[in-house]
Amino acid sequence: MNFRTLLPLLSFCCLLIGCASEAPTSTGLPTDDELRTHANELAQQFLLTDGHVDLPYRLKVKNFQLSREFLPIPIQSDEGDFDYVRAKEGGLDAPFMSIYIPSSLQEQPGESPKLADSLITMVKGIAEAHPDNFRITYSPDEMVANFKEGVMSLPMGMENGSPIEDQLSRVQEYKDKGISYITLTHAKDNLICDSSYDTTGTHGGLSEFGREVVREMNRVGIMVDISHVSDSTFWQVVEMTDVPMIASHSSVRYFTPGFQRNMSDEMITRLGQEGGVIQINFGSTFLDGVLRSRQDSLREVFMGRLTDAGIAKYGDPGTEELESAFETEFPATFSDLEMVADHIDRVVELAGVDHVGFGSDFDGVGDSLPTGLKDVSDYPNLIYTLLKRGYTDEDIEKICSGNVLRVWRAVVAVAG
């Protein structure tokens, strides 16, 4: 049991002792309102980063266009989890824009890089259209400078290294285009490595080409992101990389037994020993094993109903109506802020407060976000929860950005 676990008990004991000795009723501890006010202040005071926001792909699905009538979408919108107004309310200063590449595209040569380039162009177009609000960000020092100027940074991370295809030179090309981290794979094994979601085990971890890619990422200064990779891939990467790694949007497997997409205690401990950072994913099924089991069970039931209705596969005509009725019958259930804090506590227990951050997966996990963390305006709620558990202002600053900045700077410093 650590200090943060003991804090509520100690406070209660102090209160009892105070009552017994007829001491003043005030404990000297901040009130709930004071903690909430302080959380809001810290969210605005500290540079706040989020390792993974899926705005670009959401906008692409919505057929976003950089024309006059569509320009306000990233500024203020009722749709999705991110826009500028809500982000500023929540204190968010540097959301890593996810350049998400579905694994289905990697079977079609040329399609992954085509989508990557279109999403990169979109993000740059948004920044160019709103220069007072957004700025494409290529380095940690630029991020800090933007924060001081009051401009929101838009660093970019590529979710799935499949656009590299078999061309090692593309690692440098994507670095030049603004990619600051690459998630080595996504839902399927690719040419680089095996995925946690894929049971095929194509390479037994990293491929030989994947080893070249990791070395090249180290050389050019792109952070290696081990979210989504298989356990074998993680252990092989950690043995060969010269710099700290990130898990841009992963959570703790301890709370979701058997869910390979999250990181085990042993992996988190080693990530910390190597100076890396795990940025906690906010999706409810990443946080709570019970909710994950419920989701898996309901998925089986739903697929059975598709079959009974004569629908060959998900997405065929009739799916939408059946899905709507199913969601009415089985309403979604959500995790909460306390569970997110539990994951942060676990990382701190295993690796220390220098090795955890936020990696929400906003706009990427659908309607599964926990109560109190429904969009980018809600970071102060999480900071408040951490303050209640005894985290100091210094701890909060590390979690908000200090830890990620340290890793990014280390990667840049080693680059050739």
C-alpha cells in the first residue's frame, strides 16, 4: 500500500483524533471546492499534452473539406470529442493528431501512404486556415514555445507504420512531413511487426525489416510507439532501441486480464526502467475488465442476431436498424474517473510518476468514454481526482506534459 492509497485513511484518522480532543473542526486540508478550483487552475497553468486524438480520421469519415463552409469544424462543433473551444476549456495545449491508417489498407499497395499523406495535408490545412489557434509542431521545444504564445500545438503521430511499406527511406520522409511518433502496427501484423490483436504471429515479434525501421526511427528522431504491438514485439523492441519509448494510448492489463492490447505489469516496469512513458487510454473497455467481458459477450449475441436476420456480414443492408434496436435493448455502460486514476496509480506503483501520461484516444473509441471524461473539456476532472489521491502539483505537471517532453527530447538528442 503506497502513500496515495493511505491518504484518505490518514485524513479520516486525523479527523477522529481531532474530534476526540475537541480540536477545531478545520483539518487544514483543502475543501472539495478548493480542490476543483485548483485542478482547473493547474489545467490552465501547465502545458497539457494528450498522446492520441483521432480528429483527422473522424473528419475524413465526415468528408471534411478545407472550404469556407467547413472551416469552423475544428474550432467549435457539437460532434465528436475534440474542438478548439472545448480543448481550451479543458486546458489542452498539445493534442497529438493521430494519422490513423486502418489495417485493411495494407493489403493494397500504395493505399496506406495515400491516406497518410491526405491526413497529414488535412492537419496542416487546418493549422494554415486557423494560424491564431493551431500550429503544426515538429519538436518539443516548438511545443513549449507555442504554449508560451498561447497557440495550440498540433504534433502528429502515425498510428500504424504500414505507410512505410517496404521503403525504409519513408521513415525520414515522414519525419520531414511532421510525424513525431509511429505506432509500429495496428490491428493486424504488418511488414514491421506483429499486432496484439492478431493471433497469426507472422514474425514472432519484429520482422528483420521492422528492426531496420526501429533503428531508422532512432536515427532520424521519431519516437517508437509500442501501443498495439504484440508482447513479443515489445520485448524485442525494448532490447534494441537506443532511446526511451512511448505507449501513446494504452492502459494497464492488470485491470483487464487477458486483454493483450494493454500492457502487463512486467512491460510497464521495463518501460519505466528504460525511461519510457505509458499514456493512459480513456476507453471504458481499456479500463475495466468487467465492461470488456460484457462487450465481448454482447458482440457474440449481436453477431448471432445478424445471422438470424439473414445478414451475411456487419455493414450489409439492415445492419444499422438491427444495431439501433440492439443498443436500445442493451444500453452502453461506462467506466469512471476513479478507474482512470486507478490505472495511473498502478503505473506509479510499478514504474514511478515519471512514466505516465494522458493518451485519451478521444474520437477513436466511440461512445465508450468514462463518466466525467467525455471530451477534451474534461481534463480538470481527472486532475481533481488525482489531487484527491494525494498527487502533488509537481506530479500533475509531469503527467500533463513533463514526462512526454523528457522522452521526446531524449529521442531528438540521440538522432543523427
